[in-house]
Amino acid sequence: MLANLAKKGDWVQIQVTILHPEERAPQVPEDTKKVPLEMRVKGFLQDEVAEIGATVTIKTMTGRLVTGKLVAVNPKYEHDFGEPVPELITIGLELREILESSDGDDK
């Protein structure tokens, strides 16, 4: 199957515009007010077949039906925990050493 074509039941991701720029709250920063508030949602395609960019309906893992623009077929997870913090890399070893050296000292 082509990466830009999905069929019913495929795992896909859609994009939905929640608020247009003119609907944004007055207290948000100026640069934020200039762009729409959007969300991305993953779920199972309910339409028979669709291409990237088409308006489709999906069924989420919680059973919600959501309509939006198809942006990905079989989307991957891209989150992580960021760059390692050098001070935290060795903390477990250091703690173990402290605990082992103090074992029995308080008796």
C-alpha cells in the first residue's frame, strides 16, 4: 500500500482545527494569536479509502468518532524524554555506593 493512501480500518492520524486565529483568547501571546489552535488525533479510518489531505472520520481507541484532515498513515510515535542530564546519569551508582557504605552504620 502507498504511504499516502489509507483504507478502512487502517491506523491513521488526522489534524483538526479547534480554534481559528480570530477565535483565540485575548490573553494569549501575539504570535500565538496569529495561528489556529490545532490537535492531532490517531485512530482507525472509518472511510472506505482516503488519500493524505482528505477529510475523513476516525474512531479513536476510546471509541470517539472524530473528523479531520488525514495527515499520516501508520503514524509513528516520536516523543522522547529529551537529552540526558549528565548529573542524573551516575546518580543511581552513587546512591548505591552511599547506601552500601552506610549499611549497618546506624546500629
